[in-house]
Amino acid sequence: MIKRLIAMARKVFGLFVDDDSLALSILVWIFALHVVAPIAFIEQTWAAPVLFLGCVGILIENVLRASRQPLPSAEPDGHVGTSKR
């Protein structure tokens, strides 16, 4: 029963989080700003733009990293986009 609950929880989590590294990076960025902003005396008016630019930078890095990975083959023989007739 516990294994079923864990599997169900993973599926529900997967509905909201597709890329674990992207979600973790954004959470780390938010936490870092929460810790560093008072120390670095970042004004309140700059907090939102810094958060936004950091999230955009993380997203761009994630897209570039994903674009370098090879696509999985659609057919067992490895020929993508060709049809056998």
C-alpha cells in the first residue's frame, strides 16, 4: 500500500514539476535572494527585477542544456522521420 501511495505521489508531483533541475534551481535562486538581499542592502524596488532576471537566466541555461541532449529515437531502428513503405 505504501508503494502505491509513493507511486501516486510521484505522478502528482510530475504533473507540476517536469524538470527537476529547473525547479530546484529556481528554489535555490529564491532562497539565495532571501538570504543575500538583506546583507547586500538590495533596495525593495530592485528585488523583483533581480528575481525576474535570475529566473530568466536559469530558464535560458536550462533550455540550452536541453537543446544539447540528443533526441530519443522514435523508431527501434534509430531512423527518425523516415517511413518504410
